[in-house]
Amino acid sequence: MEIQQYLETQAGRINAHLDQLVPSSESAFKLLYTAARYSLLGPGKRLRPILTLATAETLMGDDRTALSPACAIEMIHSYSLVHDDLPCMDNDDFRRGRPTLHKVYNEGHAVLTGDYLLTRAFEVLAGATALSSEQRIALVASLAKYSGSGGMIAGQVLDIESTGKSLSLEELQLIHLNKTAALIIASLEFGGIVAQASEQQLHLLRDFGQKIGLAFQIVDDVLDVTNSAEKHGKTTSSDHANQKTTYVSLLGVEKAKEIAETLLKSALEVIAPLCKKSPLLPKIATLLVSRKK
Ligand code: GRG
């Protein structure tokens, strides 16, 4: 199967499962679920859950038991976007080519919808009965770490703290290792936990995730300045408006692209020992760096 077709098929499976995990609007809590579904089922790439499925497929030739954990990761991603767009954070009016959630509803509903998606993710992991108790505990611990003080939240705090200040490359890297790369590392580790990977395999997955996570953020910074708002689907250069240092503001577009390519090359070397039977992870990593939106 061609990689593009693989990505579309997996996004379809993920969307169908997400659709089941968050009830439709016919319930007493119609507003909560409608708002959650607006964000969760919106037109995103589903990169993180696809990485979880691809890792499980790579390591055990089957990804069925990875589907619920993969969807939990997407719930965390979706909540982070909803909260990140709020006026008290990046104050973005558009995401994925549509009005942000607080513009469609209001700020209070956007905060609560994010909170719901965050808590629902852990409920989904706890209820993933196709996996052993040990595996479920490992998934909960991994997600709590990488989405919390061992990753995304810590990175977001650093990000807010540094708004309006000019950062060094090392400081910028620390923010993005936590804010962006951490959830990508969790996505890969999730596939590893489901496939009962060895500690050595998990180490390679995390290393690969760190490199492609940083490369992904660099490409995002490049697209932020090179794409029109329509193409990128969100307010272009909100980083500039929010006085944030980016890889492009520090290095320029060409040098930033070069660093992303170097990270990709190194990531491909790291993951090669695990991918002798399946080229999925290298192919996804390569697409992630060459993407145009
Ligand atoms: C507010 C709790 C909280 C966390 C914020 C991850 C994050 C931390 C904020 C998201 C905003 C942002 C620009 C993060 C950088 C990572 C990134 C490029 C996110 C967009 O991910 P895509 O491109 O989105 O995978 P789609 O729309 O395809 O799902």
C-alpha cells in the first residue's frame, strides 16, 4: 500500500473510533459533546495516532489493540489546541481553516471542552481492556508524563514565560522538545507499550520521536511564514504577532529547513534497526518534514 493511501486509511479508522468514543450530540450534555466533536473530529492530520498505529504495526505486524490508545493521544492533542488558541494563550481566531472553538462557543466552553478531552483520554486508556493491566498503567504513566510536567505543559509554561523575550537556539529547543516533541515521543512509546517492546526498542523509539518532533516544529515555523493563512488553516504568523522567537526568526527559512533535514537524517538512522520489515516509520517521518501544510 502506498504511504499516502496508508495515511488516509488510518485516519479513517481513527476518525471512526473517535466518533464512537465521544458520544453524538443526542444526550443531556449536548453542548459539551457537540463542542468536543467540533474540535476532535475536525480536519487534522491525525499524525500522532497514526504514529502509534504504525509503531505497533512495525513491531508486531498488527495494530488493532493500538487503536484506543492512539485515539487517547489524539484527544490530548485536540485539547492542547483548544486551550492554546484561547485569548489567554495564543489568541488565535482560526485553526484548521475554521473558527477556533472559543469563537464558535465561548471561552468558558472552550476551557471545559479541553478539560473534557483531557480527562476522557485517561478514561479511554483505563478502559482499553484488550491490553493487560500492566500495559494500561504504563500507557497512563507515559501520557501523564509527556503531556504534563515531563513535556507539553512544562513546554507551554516556558513558552508563555519567554513571550516578548529573545531566546537562544538552546532555549527555543528546550521549549519545543517539551511542547511539541514530547507528545510525538508518547505516540511512539504508546505503540511500543502495546507491542510489548523491549527497553532497548523503547529507547530507539523515544530518540526517533525527539528528532522528528523537533523537525516537525521547525517545519511548522517555516510554514507559518511561507504559507498563506488559507493554506495553513490558521492565523499565519501569530508567532510574530505574539512576539515569539521561532526557528525562522532566529535562523531564517533556509537554515531552518536545513536543520529539519539534518534531524530527519539522524532520525532515520536511529530507527533503521526496527524497520527492517516495515518502512512505515521512515516514510511517515520523511513526509512530515516535506509536508506543505
Ligand atoms: C495549552 C495545554 C496547552 C498546551 C499547548 C501543543 C501545544 C501546547 C500547543 C499547540 C500549539 C502548537 C503550535 C503546538 C506546536 C505543535 C504543532 C505544530 C501543533 C499542530 O499539530 P498538527 O499540525 O495539527 O499535527 P493538526 O491540525 O494536523 O492536528
